[in-house]
Amino acid sequence: MTRKNKYYNRSRLSEAKFREIIKYFSLDLSATQIAHTNLNLNTVNKF
């Protein structure tokens, strides 16, 4: 069985979406600003 995300075990979030969240946080954006992209605010707040 292949893992969906090698950085976060048992995640329902794909690795691509996880990397996108990390990229936005590295740009020093807030969770609300990141949620205005195609990501859910609850998902962003979780990470």
C-alpha cells in the first residue's frame, strides 16, 4: 500500500496539498489568506 503523504502519517490530505500549505506558510501568509486559495480553512488550521 502506498502512502498518500510521506510527511504526515494517516493523513487524508495528499502530499501535493500538504506541500502547498507549507509553501504558503513559508511565504508568511496567515491561515485565512491561505484559505482564500483552494484549501479549506479548517484543514489549514489543523496543520
